[in-house]
Amino acid sequence: MERLVCYIMMKYVLASASPRRKELLAELVKDFEIIPSAFEEKNESGLSPKELVKALAEGKAKEVALRAENAGKIVIGSDTVVAFGEKVLGKPTDAQDAFRMLKTLSGCSHAVYTGVCFACVKDGELHLLTDADKTTVHFNKLSDEWIWEYVRGGSPMDKAGAYGIQDGGLVEKIEGSYTNVVGFPVELVKNMLEKEWV
């Protein structure tokens, strides 16, 4: 009972403006603030895709948690990348880049990694809890015409790998968490919420 009361009373902050992450966190936490992080995302060389998303999620969460007004709050940062082999595909820079990414993924399998970090400053000390999830995604074979029509619709432009799992026609099947591909692995976050770490 003591842990449950503490869990309910904690103040949470989502360090993202993503409507998809907001909706998914709302399934787990009833009341939370949204404070987008100003952390500058960089594709750090030498890191595996899994380590990269953990580092980026940590950077986002820390930036918000270290603001004085957020002391004592649990800040949740998240970052998602698509990896084709060990090559990381971020958000497309333009329509041509989106087409190139989707053409690369067409008819193939790739991995989606999402890193999640909880950050909290308590008694002047920064506490962190970081983890990541992986889902394997198998794409349908896509024609050039189909890809261009999808790109013109605008959906790929703000998404890692230039696609949204919720959009039809792309994916043959997945192995792992669906919400991880959306950008916020609900199962992983739920497990993290139940841990004692602060």
C-alpha cells in the first residue's frame, strides 16, 4: 500500500511534444505535465542503435529534470530510431530522403529501438533509470508509385525511418512490442514505473 500511494503521488513530466507519446503515457499515468526537452539530438558515432537511443533519451530527460522548477519530479525522456543493420535511419530531411529510406526498407526486415529514461533531482542529486526496447519489423514490398504517394501525404516527415507503424500498407508483420514502434514502449515503461530507484 505504501508503494502504491507513493506511485500515485509522484509528479511526472513527459519531456516530449509527441502526441503519440502523450496518448501512450496517459494509459499508465493519469496526471502529468508536458515539457518538451531542448536537448540537441546528435547521432553519436561509435554507439550501437540501442546505446544511441538510451543516450538520447537520457539527454532529453536530464535537460528537463535539471531545470530548477522541476526538482522532485520524475521526468520521462524517450527517443526512437530505425536501424537497418547497424545503420541508423533518423527523421527524413526532405521528400527525396523519405523516399530513399522507404525504398531501402521495402521488402526487408529492420529493427526499431526506443530508449526511455526516467530522471529525477532529489535532495540535489540526479537519479537516472534508463532502458531500451527492440522490435523487429518486416516490410511489404513497396512500389515506387506507392512510396511517392505515401511521401506526398506528409506522414513520413516527422518520423524515424520515414514511416508510421499505424499507417496501412507498409508492414507485413512485427516481432515484439507494437507501441515500441509507435515511439513509446508501454510494456517497458510500465515495468520502469514499478521499480524503486529514487
